Amino acid sequence: MIDRDGVINEDSDDFIKSVAEWHPIPGSLEAIAALHRAGWRVAVVTNQSGIGRGLYDEATLGAIHDHMSARVRAAGGELAGVYYCPHLPDAGCECRKPKPGMFRALERELGLSVVGAPYIGDRLSDVEAAEAVGARPMLVRTGTGAATEGLLGERRVPVFDDLAAAADSLLAETR
Ligand SMILES: [Mg+2]
Ligand SMILES: [Zn+2]
């Protein structure tokens, strides 16, 4: 499982509001493809409060995710699912990370357990979300990850330069 903004694509303080603003981080699409070829089911789990803020609508987010999925396929990969929370941070929903709702939906829909499954993100909320569901957090330094690295405290979370490096590490485990 992979976070989206700052991990697969470049993040923006102004949110990613259109397909034109979605720019993959170099190597990220190829990394997803490599995981797919090695037998991993790769799903995206992403907070998208820009919807709750009225910055873009669900149709636009759908178009962005169709574009992302097509770019992944063009690189030889496949996304098993894309899960997003559209709510504002203070909405009190059960899906916004670090809450577990999206991971529970993924488990239901894909028929698998996320316990022990890697979750690659760039924010502390990604690490916390993974911990909350018994998944295995991995941090990348892209996006806000370099700053997040200093917030890990006593946590023993592996840190990688980018998604490509994190994927290489996972692939090396199973070779
Ligand atoms: Mg992120
Ligand atoms: Zn939500």
C-alpha cells in the first residue's frame, strides 16, 4: 500500500487539483510496475481533503486517479485499488489517516488483511495509520518525508530516499 501525494507524485501546498497538476516523482511508476511484476497487489491510500475544502470535486479526483492508473499501466504496472478520504481534517470521519477506515475498506474489497503489509508514506500520519492497523510503515524522503524523518522519535521505521528505493528494498526481501 502506498500513499499518493509526495510518494507517487510531487506534492503541492496548493493541493493537486487537476490532471495537469499531477506529476509523477521520477521512478515511482516504474517502482509500482516492478512490485506488480513481482506479484504484489499495489493499492493507493490517500487523504484528499481538497474535496472537503471545495478545491476540486469527486469527478476531478476520479479523472486524476484514472490518469494515474493509466500512467501506471503504461509503465507495466497495475493498481489494485485507490482509496481516498474526501473529508476535512476536523470532520471527525473514520477514514482520514491516521484513522483506519480506508484500510478497512481495502481489506473488505480486496479480500485481504493489511496486517504486516507495507504502507509507504511521507507523513507522520502515514506512519501512525500503518501502526494503527498493524501494517508495516515505511517512510520516503520525498514530499514532506525529509521533515517527517525528524519526527519519528523512538520509532524504528525504515527510511528510503524515494518510492523506487523502498520498492527495491521490498523486492530484495523476496528474491
Ligand atoms: Mg503524502
Ligand atoms: Zn474521511
